[in-house]
Amino acid sequence: MTGKVTTVDGRVAGRRGQATRQKLLDCLGKMLSSSPYRDVKVIDVARKAGTSPATFYQYFPDVEAAVLEIAEDTVRDSAALSELVAGRSWTGKAGKETADKLVDGLLGFWRKHDAILRVIDLGAAEGDRRFVRIRTRVQGAVVKPLTESIESQLGRGRAKPPASPAALAGSLVTMLAAVSAQPKSLQALGAKQSELKPALSLLVYLGVTGRKPAK
């Protein structure tokens, strides 16, 4: 959370107020990890934070507004994901390492922010444009530089991909996000956790370069 913090009625929150507001957000974030989003109530968040519903309403008009605040923090964290791709080599063994690090980084990010990302997906699936924009910004942190990487490979002799670079990049990122969101069901289908990362890295490398990685 950055910048000036204000209450719902426009007053600037002091240090104590900012701490209370952040505690409410932290408690809400933990509750999203263990409770369905629709079941979370203001009174429950306030109780967990050791304060009152009236205090909650000083900083947020409703639970959804607080959820969107947490989602914005996730967007800010996602900016660092671009570094996993931008300026990285996709040639030879270095390219395989880039694919490995991209898979590790994305899966780690999705695990870290699993609860709020599920809420973002839910809101986006229901057509809420605010959540659609947030999901687009999170995915865009990787899709945009990955698109540029695929385009760069076209200038280095790879065959023209069967789909546009943007479509390939978007599909790869969506695939990684989907796998990170459902590891248990994939394990039940016979895909061991230890086997998923190598498989994903292979698919990412193939998608970007159009070639199998060097052994």
C-alpha cells in the first residue's frame, strides 16, 4: 500500500489509522484463504482484527472494496514478473534456464497470491470489469514481454508460429496459471507435482522458440 491513505469520508488517516486499515486488509486476506469469498462478512473481518464493524466502515464501504485493495497490491507485486522474461536469452541452455525460471516464478507467484487470485478469477468470470482489468494487468506483466520474446525469435530463424505471438504468449501464461490453481486435481489424474514443472518448462520453451531444448 503506497501513497496517502484516506478514510471513506475523505479524511487523511494518521499512522494509527493506517495501521488499523492494514490490519483489516491482512485479516481479510487470511480469511480469503480459508473461507469462500461470498461468506466473508464485515463483522467477521472486524472481529478477527480486534476492532468493530464501525471501524471497518471508516476505511472501506464494503468487503468488496477491501478485496479490490488487496487485488491492487497483487497487481503491484506482479510487475516484478516481467523481469523473468524481459531481456532474457532463449538460446541453447540459457533458453532452457529462462523457461525453468519463468515456470518457477509464475507458479510461486500464483501460490503466494492464491486466495486473492481465485477471487479475481471469480469476479472476472462473472463479468465484473474491475476484476477483468486487474486480471489483465497481472497476466500482462508476463504476456507482453513474452510476446516480444517470441517476436524476437522470428528474427532469429525460428519458423513462423502457427498462431500470433500474442496468442501464444497469452495461452502459455494462462496455462501456467491454471496448473498452479489446480495441482490436487492434476495429481489425482496421475500428474505428479514433481513432473509438472519439467512438462511446463518444455511447453514454454517450445512455444517461444519452436524447438526442443538442447540436452
